[in-house]
Amino acid sequence: MSYTGGLLTHDEIQRLAAVVTPVACMASAGGVVAMRPLVVHASSKASDNQPRRVLHIEYATSVHLGAGLELAVG
């Protein structure tokens, strides 16, 4: 589910989780899962002892996203 209203509290996330059907996005070893910014998401624990790596890239015309939101810089 995409969300553009700003940061969610823990309670808001729990309410969303109760009413939105989750979608499993699976990738094979070495695969990529690409998602839009502001998608409410979570990851389960790894099912084996292999480490997981995440590369998070954000493209925006400005680091200031409005309503108190700002991209991390540095």
C-alpha cells in the first residue's frame, strides 16, 4: 500500500496491517525487489544463515519532500 500522508505511527501501521491484504514479493538469491517510495513494507527474518543486503536508492528533485519529510543526505 502506498502512503503519502507522512510518517506513520506504530498504531497506524497496525491498523493498516489489519485491513490491507499483504502481497508477498519474493526474489531468488541475487534477485532484486524494486518498489515505489512510501510503500508500507516489512521483511521477515531470513530463512537461512546467509546475510541479506539492501541497497536503498532514492531519486528526487529535492531533499525536502514537504510536510516535515526530508530525504536522508550523507
